[in-house]
Amino acid sequence: MPLLLVYLLTIICVGLLSGGMAVIFRRHYKVFTPLLIIIPVLYSLFLLLSFGPTTLLLKGIILCLVLVYAAGADIRTHEVPDYIPIMVVLAALIATDLPSLASMCLSALLITIPQLAAAIWKPGSYGGADIKLMAALGFCLGLHKGIAALLLGLSSGVVCVYIYRKAKRQPMNTPFPLVPYLAAGGCLSYILPI
């Protein structure tokens, strides 16, 4: 099959999947946002260019769809459904060999411990959904990419929210949805050659 046809079929399939996800999101959250379709389609183009038609492409597409849904849910309600981290873990198992599972579990644990410490040290500063999602991303991405996802997500979240609140003259100490930033960090670090 010509490579161009593979790319075209991938984009069409991702468009259909993300369209279905947008319909489900609209039914549950009573809002339609085209970003739920646009982001996965554009991301799948980056995945195709990075990995070609491989299992890494499939894993990345599923990861992106789940993370985009989680980000939208966090923006709408400041909550993320409990099945989201489970879906990230299931995506991580695609084309994973048995010996890798131990290091994947260790990565999840090492990424989770500092977040749990932060949540215990300053209650209310860090949400449970954020911790569960990053544990699942640590399992999926591995230690180096998981740390990159966490650092990219936290730093971009703090900077963007600071700039936005400064411009709008809003108080700085109110909670904000962190999952969209962690999701972006996870998607970006999945592609990065770390």
C-alpha cells in the first residue's frame, strides 16, 4: 500500500474517532468544542512523521484521544473521570513486552511519589486526578519521558495561568485545571526523542 494512502487513511480514522469522542463529550458535558477533533488529527500527523505506520503510532493516537478528553473534562468540571488513567495504562500495554513491565511500574512510582509529597505537604495544592494521570503517564512513557511530561506540564501551566491571571487582574491563589497542561506535556514528550 502506498505510504500516502496509509497517511490519508490514518488521518480519516483519527478524524472519525475524535468526532465520535466529541459527540460523547457533548452528551456528557453539554458542550461541543472542535478542538476535540482538531488536536488529535494534527497530533496524528506529527506521530506519522515521527514514527510512521507502527504500533507507536497506534499507541500515540489512543494516548492523545484519552488525554484530550481528560483535558476537556478538567476544563469543564475540574474533575477527570476515574477511567482515564486506566485507559492510559491500557494504551501503554500496546506492543509492550513482559520484561518492560517492571521498569514501567517503577517509573510510575517514581513520578508519583513527589506529587503525593506535594499534595500532603500543602493540602489542596495538587489534585488527585493530576496525580493519578501522571502515574499512568509515567507507566506509559517511562521515567525520562514521564519526568519531561511532568516538568513541561507543570511549568507551562504555571506560566500560562500566571500570565492570564495577571492580564485579567484575577487572584493568583485560586485553583486551576492542571490536566490540560499535563496532557500537553504527555503528548509532547511522547514524540520527543529522549
